[in-house]
Amino acid sequence: MFLQGQPHEGIFLIEAGVVRSYYTAPSGREITLAYWTPGHFVGGPEMFRGGFHIWSGVAAEDCTLLYLSGTTIRRLVERLPQFAICLIEGLVAKSKCYSALVQMLGTRSATERLAQLLVIFGEIYGKHEANRLVVQRKVTHEQLATIVGVTRQWITTTLDRFQKRGIISLGRQTIIIERPDLLLEMVNRG
């Protein structure tokens, strides 16, 4: 949809699907900033055109998007105060997300970051079955690695350790959080 370094021209409203935003370091290493779902927009923070994208956005799965040019956004903001409020609320939500990411990367160990990510997946996508949470969402080890800021091999080893301790179980399309209490314990001790 847009690449780091390209000029800002407008934003994309996500109607269906998931969009991954990520930053590419000069070394070529990528870090996932967020996965955005329907109802969110991507392509900011510049709204009215100008400047350059400081990260990239790509469809993580099939998406339906509505593109709004910077000129269109400016006209809508001038005519519809409620539209302006929605944009501001969206920017507030994004700034909280990115702030939490920076805090987590700067203050938590890799194991604590992975535990936090699994807790978040459980809260957002989990369905309660007895005392466990079943997350019906395919996530690759590579995707987890780019979010946590580690290698894919580290993720594989750590998830295996979590499974041996009975904290999680992995299926082809699921992550089962067997012991949410132990994940929270890891998160809270950081």
C-alpha cells in the first residue's frame, strides 16, 4: 500500500482484512509495529499530504480498503467536525499503541515481550474453553519474531519451552493458552 520513504498522499480506511505496519532499519531488519483491523486507518500520521512515510504498510491478508486523498480528508475535516474528531481519536489510539510498543521494547526482556504478545492475542482473539483460551488465528513464527524483535529461531525455541511447561499448546491454526495465569505472571514480574 505504501513504503517507508514514499511521499504521503492520503490514508487507507480498512473495511475488511488486516494490514501490517512495519519499520525497516538501514540493515534491512524489519520490526512489526502493529496489525490493523477493520475500522482502523493506515497511512498516517500525515493526513493532508506532505512529508514522507516513516514506515511501510502491507496487506497481511486479503483486504478491502477505501483510499482518501489528503485533499479529500481536508475537505471532510472542514465540513464535518465529527469526521475530524474520529481522525483525532484514531491518532490517539495509534499513538498509545506505538508508545506501548516502544515502552515494551525498551523495558522488557524478549521472553516477557512474547508473553505480553500472547496475553494480548488471548484478550483480542481468544475464546474461553474451561480454564484456557483458544486463539483461532494463524500466526507464523516469523510474524511473532518481527513483533517481539527477535529471530524466528528464538521464537521456535521459546514456544517449545512454553509448551513443555504446559503454558501453551500449538495447532496448525490455533494457539491454545493453557495457563493464562502463568503468562500474566511473566508479564507482571517485568
